[in-house]
Amino acid sequence: MQTIAKKLLSAGAIAFGALGLSSPAMAVRVGVDVVVPVPVPVYSPPVIVAPPPPVYAAPPPRVYVAAAPVVVIGWHANRYWDGHRYWGRDEYYRFHGHGHYYGRY
């Protein structure tokens, strides 16, 4: 039990001494600063980069579609087109007849 009493007594003496020293410290204006170092982030300097060149999309290529030639059934110069083949004038009259053949057999 004496050890607890000794501990309380010594704690009280320390507290009383601290209160006793605080008045003269205020008179002389003695200050104690406790500084806790705070980590300061270190930033690298900004890097200035030229903007990338603008991107242009090429227009789609033009596609020219040639229309199929239109051939009308009938006479074309000295030939006859029946939708499948050309006939020469003599050949046509010989094959089709119609009494228009004036050539020789």
C-alpha cells in the first residue's frame, strides 16, 4: 500500500510543480511548440506537350457504276439484234424468210 501512496504523492508533486512553473513561464512568455512534421507532397513540374495534329477522315471513295448498255431489239446499222445474237441482213432474211430475201441461195 505504501507503493501506491508513494506513486500518488509523486504524481501530485509533479502536477503541483507544473502549476507552479506555469506562472513564471507566462510572465517571461516562454513558449514550447510541439511541431509534428507533415509529409509534403512533392509534385513534378508540369510538362507542356504540343497537342496532337488533328485527325481528318478521308471521304469514302467515289464509286462510279457504269450502267449496262441498253441494246434495243431491232435493226442496228446492217445487223439485227433479236435479244440473243446479232444477225446479218442476208442471214436474217434467209433464216426468217418473210418473203424479203432477195439474195441467191
